[in-house]
Amino acid sequence: MKRMTMINLMKASVKKIHSLSRASRCLPAEGGVRGFSSASGPRVCIVGGGPAGFYTAQQLLKARRDAVVDIYERLPVPFGLVRFGVAPDHPEVKNVINTFTQTAQHERCSFYGNVNVGKDVTIEELRQAYHAVVLSYGAEGNRSMKIPGEDLSGVFSAKDFVGWYNGLPNNKELCPDLNCETAVILGQGNVALDVARILLSPVDMLKETDITQNSLAVLAGSNVRRVLIVGRRGPLQIACTIKELREMVNLPNTRADMMPNDFEGIAEALKDLPRPRKRLTELMMKAVKEGRGDKVEKSWGFRFFRSPVEVLAGADGKRATGIRLALNKLEGSGEDTRAVPTGQLEDLECGLIISSIGYKSFPIDPTVPFDPRKAIVPNAMGRVQDTTGLYCSGWVKRGPTGVIATTMNDSFDTARVLIQDMEAGEVDLSVNKAGAQAITALLQTRGVRTVLFPQWEKINAEEEKRGKSLGKPREKLLDVDEMLKIAWS
Ligand code: FAD
């Protein structure tokens, strides 16, 4: 699915969901109890304030005029991967934040940041307090390569690397050493291309984005001149989309450095490809043809038919200095095409290795079913297996793939199923539930203080103020304590 096309589609499909002016709304007092907390409509709690959480809330509020929806988010700041994943040079993608903000400001919706569900409050406690609970907590882990040497210094997961340049508090200390000529990225999806682009973009192109000043300084001193993007299978199986590929092809002062042999037989296969893959492949082949020979400083290239087998250490045994790859051939056809090792190995010298082989969800509460193999909450159309009143949406529901528009559709589906269950009596609405009133009281006894949406807006204003003085849309706060201080000031 093309990221841009889907975003446009999404923009077109998202309607303004309420017309009340902000001033006329009944904003919650700290502690979050609204004047109408005794309303007898359904009370729904959403765990996670990323796209899935906000889209599920949006649909619930629209479909049931009596529903009250509360979103609990671990961090003091909302929007999940829109803030911490989407690349800083893709500001147009982040426009969805405007829609999420409208949802958060809806009179029947409340946002409670700084609440780590599973730790500060259990799912069982939420289920007691609400008619239904929707898990939308995303995929915060990463898949490991499971090869020797992956803990060496100089090896990072794309998740952490992306978190670092996007200001994720957990990754603020990452500070990768970019004092090497070649970087290898393992994986060929859009995240891999985001990372490659950030590594090779002229700093002047990045400095007006919301990339953090910290990472901008490190990137400004980078010696990385060559980025190789490695995949197990061939050009016809590559997972990136054309927008991201075009951005690589058009990067200033950078040429494509491919291996023409990898493209043998591809021209003949073109005519049978579906249109999006045909266009993607044609662009790659154009890059192969035109890429070499230009007098430019930097290069990037795909390396196909290769799987990582070991990260190679330098003389000190601590730092990565290369990667050993197994060469593959393909077996099978279509979607079932598999990479099979040929037995040949190849060593690539590099000082930076970033594995971009996927994100992964974790269980957050032992009472909730979890499928460790698929790393998702097992569900049927968003209904969590064997658990009445518990639902899921987004990456924790279907796995860590798909763009924001995919997450939107999937979240709308979960909301529809939940509404159906309410109407069919599967979700019992006959008893009043205390909702946020009960949960905020419980959190208070545990010394957990929430960040409400107007308090996030203070953080937002401070970030925008700091950004303005640097000529950027915002300068993100990196420290949770500082966020909290500003939120509660
Ligand atoms: P998330 O966005 O991860 O949101 C989950 C939220 O739950 C987070 O805010 C998290 O803090 C919170 N949470 C986690 N645990 C808890 C807990 N215990 N208690 C309370 N809250 C919790 N899509 C595009 O359309 N365009 C792009 O350019 C694009 N770029 C991307 C770049 C990267 C690097 C990545 C990884 C993804 C990108 N995507 C892009 C995909 C898009 O970000 C996802 O489709 C979408 O964010 C998934 O939404 P989600 O709500 O399921 O998960």
C-alpha cells in the first residue's frame, strides 16, 4: 500500500467529528471526572494513544451518541508512532494528528497520559470500571536477528535508531557512532529506507524538520558515505513502496550502487507483474542503469539474496566491523517464494549495522490472552479470544505491518464490532460503570498522576516554542520528567 496515496484517501475519508467550540466544552478537572460522569451510556476504555486508539475512539464516538471513551497512554504525550516512528522529513503524514486532536477534544472523550497499563492499573481493574476495554497498545518491541554478535557495539535495531532521531525518551542516550564509511541495514521495507534516507540526507534538508537537535548534531558529524540495504529475497519480493524508493533515487549528492546481476531475468518478468510492483521494479531497474559513474560523494544500494549469519567483531572483540552474509537462491513462486541458502558466504566490511526486520508486540498483562508465535493478542475481528468485553485494534491486533490508513480501517472495524456486540447484548450495558472516576481514584492511591489532553497541549506549546527559535516545527522534549514538569506547571 502506498503511504502517500493512503494518507490522501484517509484525509478525504475523515470527517470532522464534532462541532462544539473548545471554549464551550466541559473540560475535565484534574483527575478527569466530568460533570456527566453518571451518564448511563456505554463507557469504553482504550489502552494506547496511537493511531489505533484514536481511530477506534473516533468511530465509537460517532456511532454511539451516548458513548464515553477514555484513552490511557503510557507516555505523557499522545500519537504513538506518528510522533516516534514516522520520519521527520515526512511532515505531511503527521497531519493525522489534527484529526486525533479533534477526537481527544471531543466532549465525550478524555485522554489520560502517563498511565502504564499493566503496571499502574491492571486490565482486570479496567474491565471492572468500563463496559468494554480496547487494547491498542501497538508493537513496542523488535524482532531480534538471533545471530552471533548482534549485541556488539555498532549494532542497533531500526526501532531504537528511529526512536533516537525521533526523540523517544527511552532512546535519547543511544548516540550511535557514525564514524565509519559503510552502514548496512538488514531488511528492505519502508522503515529500512527511512533509516537509509536519514543517514544519507544532507543535514540542511533535515534541519527544518522535527528531528531532534541531538541527532542532527551526530548526523552532521557522520562519516557514513555508503548504505547497503540487504534482503533475503530478490527485487520482485522487495517490501518497500515506490514513494520511499523514489526518495532514495532522488537524494541529492547520492547515487544508486546496485548489483546488475541481481536483476537478471527481471525485465522479462515485468509484463506479468501487478501495476504497483511493476512500477516499483521499473524504478529500481532505472536506478541500476543510471546509478553508476556519477561523481557524487555518497551511495546507497540494495543487496539482494543475502541473509545475515554473524556480526563480525574487530580486534577488541567489542565493536562490529563487518557482517557475514549467507547467499541465497529462490525457490517457489509468487507469494510463496522462499530464500534458500546456497552454502556460499560473503563478508561485508561496515561499522554500523541496523536491523530492520520488524517490530513486535508484547503481552502487558498476564490475564490477557497472547499468541507468542504471532506476537499479537489473538482475536476474531477485534474480539479478544475467550474474553467478553475485551477488544483490540491496530498493530497489537494484526501485527506490525501496514500504514496509518490500514490501522484506521482496522480500528474502525473493531469499533463496529464492539458497537454490534453492545446492540446484541453481548456487552452488558445494563449496569452503570464508574469509568475514569474509579480508575483515576485508584491511580491516585498508587501515586500515579495523569497528564490530561490540555496538559499535553502545554508540552506541545513548549515544543513548538523551542522549535520556532531553531526554524523547526518543534523541538521535542526528550525527558519524561521535564515533560511532566511542564504539563503540571
Ligand atoms: P502505535 O502507533 O505504536 O501506538 C501504540 C500506543 O500505545 C503508543 O502511544 C504507546 O506509547 C502506547 N502504549 C504502549 N504500551 C502501553 C501501555 N502498557 N499502557 C498504555 N499505553 C501503552 N505509516 C504511514 O502511513 N506513513 C508513514 O510514513 C509511516 N512511517 C512509519 C515509520 C516507522 C519507523 C514505523 C515503525 C511505522 C510507520 N508507519 C507509517 C506505520 C504506522 O506508524 C502504524 O500503522 C501505526 O502507528 C500503528 O498504530 P498503533 O496505534 O497500532 O500503534
